[in-house]
Amino acid sequence: MKIREFMKKSKVFILICALTVPILHLTNISAADSIDTEAQCSLTLTVPADSVYSSDTGAPDFIAKLYRVASVSESRHFTMLGDYGVDVEALSEDDNTDWENAAATASKKLDGKKATAEVVISKETGQGTANGLETGMYLVMMDTVTAPEYEYSFTPYFISLPNNLYYSSGEAADDEWIYDAQSVIKVGAEQRFGSLEIVKTLTEYNSTLGPATFVFSIEGVKGTDKYSNVVSLTFSEAGEQSVVVENIPVGMEVTVTEVYSGSSYELTTAASQSTVIAADEAERAGVAFTNTYNESINGGYGVENQFNHDEDGWHWNQKVIE
């Protein structure tokens, strides 16, 4: 059988990038025929349909850059075409090679190097194709892309042209060189955060009653994600104050409710107001409340639940307010 004979003769390479095979590995397989090194190849790159990018209506098109880092011979041996910090041929001889790390190393050696080809990945179709590519090993690179709600990063990887599916399928029928190859891009999405400004106006103030504190609850929903927080503002005279609440997921709809106005002050605006968190600080989400003195002489106090977010997550404490 041709497959077994070739497996005894040579070692070659892995040729696919997919979410199910996150680390590339060159294994002891070989196609039934020698590589046609003069053939023109194509590569179609696709974003997974179940990725955050695919479902994000605000995500833009992005560009994938292809760098031909090595040529390949008819007998499937690689020759590096420049200094990329790695030797593909040597790596292919080691069954334990960490191909993801090797690609990361090569990606740091691209300064001043021009991409062999650039492919526009369309948001509408979720894919893009580069044609007229020479045979060889390619490094696929994408720059970080910023969308209104998410920041997308991409894992660099190696892919050889032509490709071969025997490694992934183990089927004899797949032991053929594929000159029109396809690859699935690995995309990471990081939630972006914005802020909310709550503006409070107190039109009249009774100094006899002492400081007046107003408490606001913030409840947010974005898909299955939820947000909850409580903040307060204290007045010692009539006027306007505001508080900015940071680290709320962009795109989240939040409802702010004035849950405590003191016993002697009443709202003249709606008690609950909703808005959507934006990434641009110039378009910061905001709500505004106005209160006035209601001529009563009752004081009051409350407890504020404070939630703070940092790199370690959310933290809670309580503060008595009067």
C-alpha cells in the first residue's frame, strides 16, 4: 500500500489549522504523489460560525497576512527563506514540536518583512481567499481588531501549501495533496468596558436637616450577562453633582433607579431611567435625576452596597449613609 511505503520513507508536515486542533504538528505521513512545486495554490480562511466575532453585528472586516517562510521540495523538505527564528525543516523532524509556540516566535521576526499576500476576511461571509500562491510553508498573521463591544485577537499559525488531510482524518482517501486549501482561524474575543454617569440635581435644600443622601441602584443585562451595583451622592447644599461608574460591559443596557431620596426630598423626574453603555468616552452613557425639598422635616439614613471591579474581579462592601 502506498501510504505505508511512504510512511517508512519520510516525515512531513501538518497542514491544517482548526479549533479542534489548536497546536500544529508535523507527523510521519506522506501523500501518494510528489508535490508539484510549480503549481499555484489558494488558501481560504474562515471564521468559526459559532464565534463571538460571527455573532457580533458591530464587528468589522479584517485583514489576514500570509508570509511564505519556507519553500518545499517535491520530496517534502523545507528550506527557510529568511530569518524567522525557527527552522521548519528541523521542527518537522521532532514529533514533540510545539507549533503554536514556533508560530509565535516567527511572528516576532516580521519587522520590515512584506507579506506575501493579504486576504480580506469579510464579516458578511466570514471568509476570504488568497489565490496564486506558491507552494511552501506559510505563517498566517492577523492584527488585533477593535469593534465597539469587543477586541478580537488571533493566534498566528503555520500552514503548508499544498495541504494534506490524512493527519486529521486518518483515511486513505485523504492521502492526497490539496492545492486549494482551507483553514479555520482561531479568534479570541475580549469584552470592552465603558462607563456610566449619573447626574443629580437638587433644586432646594433644607440645611436644618443636615446632609441629604440619594442612593441609586444599577441593574444591567446583556444576553446572559448581568450587572448589579449601588452608588450614592450626598448634598450639603442645593446644586448639581455626578458620579461616574466604571467597568460596565459595552453594549449592556442598564437601568438606574433612585431607590432612596431621604424623607424630605422628592423626585421631579422619573425614578427609573435606562441607557446603553458605549465604548467611546465622548459618548458616555448617562442618566439624570432631579429632586426638590418637599417641605417635611424628616431626616433619614440608609446603607450603600458598594461594588468595585479590578483585575481580580468584583469586590463588595457596605457603607452606612445618613
